[in-house]
Amino acid sequence: MFQTFENKRLTKVNGMTKIMFSVLILAITSLQALADHPVATENHGEVHEAEADHHGDNSHDEKFNAGEMIMHHIADAHQIHWMTFNEGEEGEWHLAANLPIILWGDNGLEIFGSGKFYHGEEIHLEKGHGYAYEDKYIMVDEVIYNAEGGLKYDEAGAIMNSAPIDFSITKTVVGLLLTTLIVLLILISVGKAYKKRGHKVAPSGLQSLMEPLIVFVEEQIIVPSIGSRAKAAKFTPFLLTVFFFIWVANLLGLMSFLGGYNVMGSISVTLVLALAVMIITNVNGNKNYWKHILWPDGVPAVIKILILVPIEVIQIVLKPAVLMIRLTANITAGHIIILAFTALIFIFGETSAVAGWGVGIGSVVFMVFMFFIELLVAFLQAYVFTLLASLYFGSAVEEAHH
């Protein structure tokens, strides 16, 4: 059983963590709403009208495209799709949730369901998937453009149509909000348990699960990396928030039956986390931290000015950028590997049923193995991000060595 002062400290940290989590989630949600919005461009140069194929859908006669399937599952979308029934047949229908489209453009604010696209007119393109909503908007690969009489391309094949400002609630935003809800429910439940039972009663239930995790993160990651408990106290609420937020989001992404939310695979989410780390590090940097960056001791002035100082200044941005890219790449790579082995079943199944079944058995076995590896990776990514952030904070408050 933890001592009384230890439990009181955990209760204080838990409350501060909930506050930090709320602030952090607001920042992430705001950036995610605008993350994938394309920049409107002027229609300069030669313009080519898009050629739409209105002679029927021949997609079922085409070969299976593994790359398209994988990218479709890891990319963001305006719809949460769970299952398709009677695919390719007359009674085909989809079990899906159409998310709200929120646009600001020439017509002001417009709000409507994404079903207006998915259940509207489909535009058959050589590359990608297109849907039209009346004569107002065209959505190509989940990016919404103004219709402007049809799609227009430049010589390089890029779409030149202007685009409204998109505040839509996408699948990633839903996953973000669901992660928020889960973490807040856990933290609030544990906080209420401490309030009800007091600090002298042994923890039970969810409280008994969370208390060792909180202590592990604080005692094995945060305090050793920053250097002392006194210095670590300022950063502990944020670091605990980041740890549980990343871990829960990663676990949610492995539950494909819930919708396949790839929250940490979205660069906008990890960008906000990385920016928060960069701001906290530099705001709390002491005299020794900035002296080491701007004018390190024991080095000739020419070397300082031409080599060391530029490198140290660049690393202010480079360190958070590494955090952002590493987290996004590792989580996305895990999803791609599992989907790639799923694709092998269909690729070999097109050659013969025997090959499909043969490869399918091996693919399923390996996918189960990879799934358990991903469970470990979900924890490790939260651990590594928290560890590196703690080291950055520690370097910012480290005292000069004499």
C-alpha cells in the first residue's frame, strides 16, 4: 500500500492531468479540422476539363488494387464504414455512419451529411474516387472542392478547382473525441475513487490498475529523465496526459470493428503534440540551456558562429519534428503491415482459389502475430514519446556543471 503522502500526490497529479488533457485536446481538434484542407489556387495556365466515365461502373471487373485498399483504410474519411452487404449485387448496402460536412465558402456556412456525397452522383476518374453534391461541390479522395462546372486539371494533373474552408468532422476527429472521452472517464473514475475511499484505504478496481501505471510513468520515466522530483513536478501533469492519450489512441486504432481510427497516424495530431513539447521546453529553458545553444563554452568563436550555433538552433525545431514523424510513421507502418498481409489473400485468390486459401491461412496466422506485436507497440510508442519529451524538459532545466 502506498503511503499517505504518495496517494495525496497522485490525487493532485491526477487532477492536473485532467486539466492538461482538456487544453491539449482542444488544440489538437482545432488543427485537425483544418489539417487536410487544400489551398485554393488561381486557374493559371492550360486547363483540362475532367473526363467522367458515364458508361457504367466496371470496377468489379478490375483487378484487386492492394495499394488503393491500404491507403483507403489508413487515410482519413468523412464516413465511418464498418461493413458492406451484397457487394456488387443489386441489393448492395453499407453499414456506415455519415459524418457532418461543415464548409465555409462563397455561399457562407453550409452544414450537411456526408451521405450527400456518398449517396449522390459518383464521378469515375482514372485515379481516385469522386463524388458530386448537386452543382456545388465535388469530393475527390476525401478532399472537397468547389464544383465550378467540373474538375479542372493543370498540365501536371493536379486539380485546380478552388476549395471551401473545411471544418468537417472526419473519422480522425471522431477517434480523437472518443479517445478524449475514454481517458477522461478513466481519470475521473480514479479521482472519484480517491475522494470516496480516502488515502489510507488500499486501491481497488480501476483505481488499482491505474495507480501502478501512474507511478511507473512518474518514477521510471519522468523523474529519472528530468533529474529530480522537484523539477519534474512542473512537467508531470502534461507528460502523464500525453502518455495515456497516445496509449489509448493507439489501442483504439487496433479495434477495427469500432471503425478503424488511425488517430496517431494523422500528422496533424502528432504535430500538436510535438509543438506542445517544443513550446514547453523552450519556455522553461534556463540560462544554462540557452547559453549552451547560443554560445557554448570551450569552443573557438569561429566554430561557434559557423557550425555549432546554427546546428543547436536547428535542433530546437528538429527534435520535436523527429518526435512527430517517428510516432506517425511507426503507428502507420504497423497498420500497413497488417493490411498488406490481408491484401495477399485477395491477390493470390485472383489467380486460383487454392492459392488464395493457402496464402490466406499463413496471412491470418501472421496477422494475429502482428496484432499482438502492435499491442506492445501501442504501449512502446507512448513510452518512447513520454521518455524523449522528459529528456528534452530535463535538458531545459539542467543546471550548469562545474
